[in-house]
Amino acid sequence: MTTQTPIARFTRLRHATFASPDPERLLDYYRAVIGLGLVGRDGDRVFLANDSEQLSLVIEPGDAELKSIAFEISPDVQIEALGAALKQADLRPELQSDSLPGVSRLLSFSDPEGTRFELIQGWTPTPAQERIGALAVSKLGHVALRTPDPHAASDFYANFMGLRVSDWIEDRFVFMRSGFEHHTLNFARAPGRGLHHVAFELRGPAHMHQACDHLARHKLPVLWGPVRHGPGHNTAIYHRNPDGHLVELFCDLDRMTDEALGYFEPRPWHRDRPQRPKIWVGLPRDVWGMAPSPECIEFAR
């Protein structure tokens, strides 16, 4: 629950930055499988956009890990004042200009566990310099992080960044929303901080069928799904990218179109009517679908 005025209010999830020991292999995967297009390069960094001409992914050399997550914030915010507030909170802000395609100014900071976040005001289109094929996902949908203390993480992002809790799975997995979509940032209990999974939105249920065929053609086994989850009620499949990170492809995510009403847009597959944020306890939590495979260790039950 929010107990203070947030320093900043995250609105839309924009892009994520990953380091890879083989950036070219990862680039090939995101172009040929996920369906992002190459915008350009800046030294060792590679920029990828979706079919809506928005930056979705940045790849740079290094050990395989998530480097940062970017959110858009309101254009009404005074970014210098926001930087001062982040500095006062000891979050190590840095203001950069023209560091990314389509982004004129960017304010980054580190959360208490060391994850780097980027705050963006406004953007200009960044069309891919090639035809986008493969799955042509709609956008980067959400990022899930490991953390030793999901409650502390959820409190920080509610109180400091204005996120709202959408659901809990017992006391070990929290779903948080920045806009009307059920979740854009998740925290899962684990010994240390790191990436749990990254998710891309598909265009609809028919696209899910195509995605399964497409993964099979690329010899990428589906480790879980198709499944309709309980929290969020999205239909999803999971596989691993070349760096071993778990990637979710999903559609039909719950939406809370009116915060004042406090419940998600009614859908026939909801168990509760109306469906409000809650704590999900016990199994099965999913509406339908098989349990995750043993190789999908991030969701071990």
C-alpha cells in the first residue's frame, strides 16, 4: 500500500537492455524468432524496435544478464527536480542526453538492490531499417525479477515509483502494474536479485498458435504452455533464448481500465466476479493447461 507521495510514477514499460557473451547470436534470435527489427548500432550496442516503431531492446557485450529496464513517465514531470529527489533518496541518478534512438533525455537510477532503471519522457519513432518478420510481437510486455524479499520490493516500487499491486501468489510472487495492464513488473522470491523472465505480447490467440509452430521450426522447445494463468489470466507459452533466459509470449492479459472501480475488466474465464487483486493460494492456480516442465525451474512448485 502506498504510504507517501511517489518520487516518480512509472507509466508505460518501454524497453530493456541485456548484455550477452554473443550479441550477434542474440540479435539473430530476436530478429528471426521474436520479430524485432534492427534500428541501428552505436559501437558495441545494438538497438531493436517493434513494428510500432518503438525501441524495445538494447543488446551489448558482456556476461548474460539484464542491465536495465526503461519506463516512460509523464511529460509534466520536471526531470531536473525528479533527479534531485532521486539523489536525496540515495538512488544514484544520472541524466543523459541522446543516448538512445528516439529518446532525447533519459534519467537513470539504481534501486536498493542495484537494478538499474531508466526514466524516459517522450519519444520519436525509431523504425527498423529492415522488414520485420517472424512473430512480429506487439511490444515488450513485462519483466519479472528475482529478489530475496518480494514484500520489500513491492513496498519500494509502490511508495517511490507509484506502482500498484495486482496480485500475489502466496507470499513469494507479486504482480505490479504501472498502467491499466495487470502487470509490467514482477518480483519472485529467490536467494539473489536477477532476471526471472522477460515477456513479449503477441497480437492475439491466433498468433499464439503461430508462435508454437514458429518455435518448433526453430527447434526451441516450449517449456510451459499453452496455459491460461490465474493471476492476470493471460494465455502464455515459455521457452529459453540463446543466453538461457526464460522468455514468455502471451496475450489476453487482464486490464484494470478504471482504478476507482478496483477490479479487472470482466472476462468469461474469471473465477471471481468481479475479479479484484488478491492473494492466490494453492494449486491449481491456472484456469487450464499443464504444469510447467522440470526444465522450467523458475516456476518450480
